[in-house]
Amino acid sequence: MPTNSPTYAYWLVSPSQGEIRETSVTPFLRDPLFLETLYSGISPGTERLVGLAKVPEECWETMRCLYMEGSFAFPLKYGYSLVGQVREGSNQGKRFFVMHPHQSRVVVESADALELPDSLPSQRATLIPNMETALNAVWDAQVSQEDRILIVGAGIVGILISFVLSKEYGLQADFLEQDQQRIQYVEQLPWLQNSHLVKDKEYNIVFHTSASSSGLQSAINALAFEGRCIELSWYGTQSVSLQLGGSFHYQRKQIIASQVSSIARPMRKLMDFRQRKERVLCLLADASVDILLEPVICFRELPRFMSLLYQRKVHPVSPLIEY
């Protein structure tokens, strides 16, 4: 990476306002890897909460991402899905995935980067973090072939859970989603041709991803006796209100938090983080997930797009930033 080449990054400068700034790239690492960014992915739910300053202070340290700069009190450089390519040296032409904020060029520790197989397109590789979240949640659920499964919320994580269930277990999940456009979107996904929502049907497993009290209440209400609600939503500073005075206790329903920073307990003794990533790469060999990669945003247009995202004027599934 030429030292005189300018490098630019997306910075949050205040709640709901971001800009592209020239930034420094520090090569003082033990085993540096210099990458020119090809694409980075946006995780709409998490990045909206971060952009609106809704990260509780007690979570600031936990929520820090690799190579994040600044703080959640702003200014802040945040993001965690970047694909870059080596332009010079012995690794020239190789592509890597790394947890890194949105930035045109990066230097990272080689140990923090995952080399991508030639067969995996760079755009699709931006799905690695959310696919890993989905896979981990399915492991947390301890799914069996007899389970009736519902997903509440048809965002990127919910959709990828349905993909994992279909590809790994041959199971079709039903969806509960309030947005009619999102329902139509889900209906076109090739692995969900037989999915639907049956009124008054009870489910053994419900994955909740809507980040709303009403969604979580619907998930709990849909559970059968001793059913499990796998809670993936992150609420930030938002309060959650539930009515648990009905069937929740006498039907012995469970709410289980699933979070990707730890390997799901049922698999923890069988697999490490690198092996989990390898499973994710296997899942991403399927080109059918490419339908999720929209819209494509030019990096210089990112501040305008993120402003719309913070204001909920756009509702993308998995936006892709092109550099």
C-alpha cells in the first residue's frame, strides 16, 4: 500500500450524522496485512442503533469492534464486515475478510484476517458475520427434524436463519413479519418456496429478530408447551415490555439469548471460532444468497444512505458498499 495514497473512512460525528474523512493507516503491527477495500457490508439493525447513540454505556467495551476508533460517545468509526485485496508483495491478488469499519484502505494483523477461497465472490463474503450469527443461533436452538419453527422478523439475520435451516437440516421455517413489502420479498427467496404462516399454529422453536417488544411477545405467544424462543435482537437503550401472565409459566416456555461472540453452548466443546468460520464459508458456497446483496452503494454516497437508514426512510436487508 503506497504510503502517500490517501485513505478515507466513514465516521459518525454525532447521533444520526456521519461523514467521510481522510484518515491515517498505521502499519506498526507485528505482522501487518495491507488491503485495498473492495466491499464492506452494513448490518442495518446494529449500525442504526450505533448511529443513533443507543448503545448503553455499560456495553461500550463489549460492543467495541476490531479496529474501531473513537468511542460510542462520538466521534466514532464503526463497522465489522470488510473484504479487501492485497495489491503488492507475496500475497498480491489474495482477498481477505476482516472485521473492520468502512474504510477505503486498511492495515490489519494477519491473524485477524480470513483468506477467502477463489470460488467465493467478494460481494457474498460480506455476509460472513450475519451468516455466522444465524448459524450460531440455530445451534443454540438445538433443532431437530420434528421441530415446527417460526421466525419473527424478516431482516437479514432472520432470513439467513431460514437459509441455514434449509441447507443444514432440510427444514422450512414459517415467518411472521408486519411489513407487507418484506413479506413479498421473503416469498421470492428460492429456499423458502414452501414457507407460510398458519394462524393459531404452535411452534417448538421461535427465532425472534425484530428488535421490538411486540415481536418478542408474538414469539412467546406462538410457542407450544416447553417451546424455546431464541432471542437474537439487540435493543440497545430501548426498554422491553412483555406480558408474561398468561401461558408463559404454565407451559414452561423458555427465552434463550443467542449472541455470536460466544460459540453456542451445544457446540462449544466440538468447535472453535476458526472452525465455525469454515462452516460459514461452506454455507456461502451457495450462490442463491446473492439475491440478498442490495442495494449497492458507492462509498462516497455512504453518508447520505446512512442518514436515510438512521431515519428509517429505507429498509434494506443487506446493503453493500462498493469502493
